Amino acid sequence: MKKRIAFALFALVPLHAAPAMSYSQCVALAGRDPAQAQGEALAWQNAGGGAGAIHCSALALTALKRYGEAGRKLDALARSREILNPSDRAALLDQAGNAWLLAGQPQDAMRSFSAALGEVPGDLDALIDRAQARAALKDWTGADADLGAALVQDQNRADLLVLRASARWALGRKEDAATDILRALELYPDYPPALVERGQMKYSAGDMAGARADWKKAASGRGDAAEEARQNLAAMDSAPGQ
């Protein structure tokens, strides 16, 4: 079960802006030179930069691929007295969870996403992201539940249908998984992630020709799913007896 994790910018206004630095300047610097931005953000924080400085530091740490540090900083900020609005706390907690996922720490991600949902129950992004964390922990029942709740809000999300199909297949609910894939392909014919997932289902069932057909169709496109399809085809071609 795969999902690209995006670490989005959170438009947090600094609570105690210092004259030498502003939030927008710090974020722009994090995009150009994250190492320098990290140093500037820490200095700004020490000068009273408050939440804006802390958040900019987390963005710089993320750009530096120091994901675990970013996750800790974001989670602590979300739970601090600086952040009073529940939607702001939820947004920060969701970002923290994504940082934990990038750090390969799904259990910490689960806690942050669950806390985000405690702030804003039913938040679509947090539900989807928590499903990803649960999948990483092989909690397929939990992933299925979160994706089901997300699909209640938007039943035409082909990407979520593919993710839920993966969870349901892992649970042994093969007919339900196939139904989700069929629905995804009805929404978007030749949707590469759905074709890759259906190919994997066919391969597991011993339908090598069917798997190859789906993967060949998916491989003609672009993106992660197309690359996965090409890798699957290469593995099939190199397998004994092929």
C-alpha cells in the first residue's frame, strides 16, 4: 500500500516576529538554502521569533531530510500554548505525522495523526494519512476503516479506492478488493495505480497473462505506478521459466 507523502507549507503567522527576520523570508530561504535557514530560524527563535521561527526550522529540517527532528519539532509546537486554534493544531499535527512517515517511524506518525483527528474529527487529509501509517504497521483493519471513512466524504477518489483495495486484499477480502479496483477503473479507465494493483491480484491468483497485460498497460504511462509496473514486468521476465 503506497502513497506519496507530501510535506505541505503551513501558512503560520509568527507570533513574535523579530525585526531581522519574517516568516515569509525564512520559508523562502528554506527553499533555497535549508542549512542556512535552519541556523537563521534558530537564531530568530532565540530572539523571540515564536511559532513562526519554530515552524520555519521544521521546514528547513524537512528539506535537509532530517525528518525525525522535524516531526518532533512540529508535534511539540502543535501541543504548545502558542497554538490556540484547533484547526491550526490539527494542521501542524498532520505535518508532524507526515514527517514521522518520511522518517520511517509509523507508530509516531499514528499518534500525531490520531491527535489531529482529535482536534478536527473526520479531517479528510488526516484520515488518509493515518491509513498510510496503519498500512506501514500492517494494521490493515484500521487502514480499511480510515479509508472507508474518507470515501464516505468523497466516494469518487480513485486513489483511495486503490489504497483500500490493497488493505482489503491483505485482509483476505478479495471480492471487496476487486470491487474497489473495478470502481476505480470505472472512474478513470486505464488508471495506472489501479492497473498495477489489479495486476498484483492476478499475479497472486496465478493469472500470469492477466498480470502481464495490466502491467504492460500501466507501464506505458508516467509516474510511480508506471515505474512499479515496469519493475514488475522485469521481475517476471527474469523469473525462472519465463
